[in-house]
Amino acid sequence: MKTNPFKSPGQWYRGNTHSHSTESDGRLPVDERFAAYREHGYDFLVLTDHRTVNDVSSFSTDGFLAISGSEVHPPNPYGGDTYHFVAIDVHERINCADLHPNDVIQEIKGQGGEAVLCHPYWSGHTLLDYLPLHDYFAVEVYNDTCMGIGKGFSEQAWDGLLDKAGRVYGISADDSHGTEHDCFHAWVNVKAVALTTEAIMSAFRDGAFYSTLGPEIHDLDLVDVEDSQREKAKKIVVKCEEAQAITFKSQRSRGKHLTATDGELLTEAEYVVPESAKYVRVEITAPDGKKAWSNPFFFDNRG
Ligand SMILES: [Zn+2]
Ligand SMILES: [Zn+2]
């Protein structure tokens, strides 16, 4: 990430970046969708109805931020299924029918927003579909409604992008359509200086957030290795709530997976960054199987 949220100023804000209302195929009207997230203790919600954009400004209250967005579906010229992009902080409807997916991403950015690649596993999308694309800022590492067919987790797609495409953040989101089964399960904790769209978007662009299904990461740091043979060697140190496993992931065969033994759960782990690592990110797995994902630290290596 550009900014390590555990070392940056501000407060943590909990939010969901992907949700639907009766304006498209969701089951709740817009006001009830926002109210449900507010009542569940969320600080912000992005409304992302398919192919449409709503003015949501009247749903922000003291301590709760409504952000407008859309889920857009440009055709796929590379053989795979139609793309699903979540556009965060856009204000005008985007007509994708005749646009190249990269033009759609530029339109999103032109409106001041940012694009997320949605649910790669559910879409059957691979690097064949993604390598021609540019300027999206994140990919959904987890999408809760896609667990309806058991395809919520897209960790491998994220690692493929990080290895072959470049710097991209990971987001876990509900993609809420219903009222229970795909709600309040997957969110991001964002470190921002204020609960405003501007500050949240700035934190998103800097990667100052992490994704979770429940487990909390308490600290994440990149520090010098004092007694290393290598010049400028660094290690990543993570602290978290009690975990069954802590995993450090990098491109291809690099990484480290630690599991709790003898009932002693893990609350801390460290990993010396390999000289050839392009990135290292951290996953936490709680005893109940729920996961959290840090954003990657990026390194200028060719791997
Ligand atoms: Zn979708
Ligand atoms: Zn959706």
C-alpha cells in the first residue's frame, strides 16, 4: 500500500463498497438499504445498483456516510463473460454498451471515482480477461453473495494480478442483494482523517484499509532486519486478534504459512521479505475460519 493504515493518522471507519437496492435487483429500497447498514454499526455504505446511479446525499447522517456508485457491465472483447466493475463515487450513469472496458474505467475516473474488478471467481475471469485492463484500483478478494455458489474467495486472482499486472488493492464486500444471507458479512476497515467521501476516497487510493469477514488486525509494520547479511533487509511484523493461522503471501512460490499448534492461538508473526518479492500481503484466519486480508506492501523487485 502507499500508506500503511496502522501508521497513518485518522480513525478507522467500517464500510461496505458493494450493495444493491430495488433500483436494480436488490430487495430493499434505497432508504432501507442505508438504514440497515447504519443500524448495524457501519460508518459508510456505497450503493452500487446495476447500470444506474442514484443521488444518495440525503441518506448521510451524523456519523454515517452514504456514497454513490454503480455496478457497470462493459462487454468483454477478450472472450470471457461480461465484466462487472464497481464504480465508487460516480454521479452520472455510464452507458457501457459500446465502450471498451478501459474507456469505462476512464469514464469512472473522469467522474472522480475509482473502479473495482468484481468477483473474479464467480465471473470465471482470469488474467486473459484482466491483463488488457488498466487503472482499476482494486479487486474483490471476497464477495459474500457469490458464496451462494461457493465462489466468494478470489485470492488466487488477486495474487495473479499482483504478480503479472501490477499494484492492486484487495476489497472484501457483501454485494448485498437480500436482507440477511449476503449482508453484514464482509467489509473494509478504512483509516481516514474524516468521515467524508473525499477522505474515504483518498484512503482508498492510498490503500489505507484492510478487508475482513470479522478478524481484526491490530498492527502491521515494515521494519529493518538488524542482523541480516543482506543490506537493507526488511521484515513484516503483524499483530492480530487470536488466529488459527497467519499467512504471508507473495508472488508464486514465495511466502510463509503459520498455524496454531497445541491450542496456542497466534497473535503475532513476522516474515523477512525475500530479496525478489514484488509484494507481500498478510492473511489472518480466525479459529472459526473467518479471514482478514491486509493490503500488500509493494517492493521494486522484478521477481
Ligand atoms: Zn456483479
Ligand atoms: Zn453486485
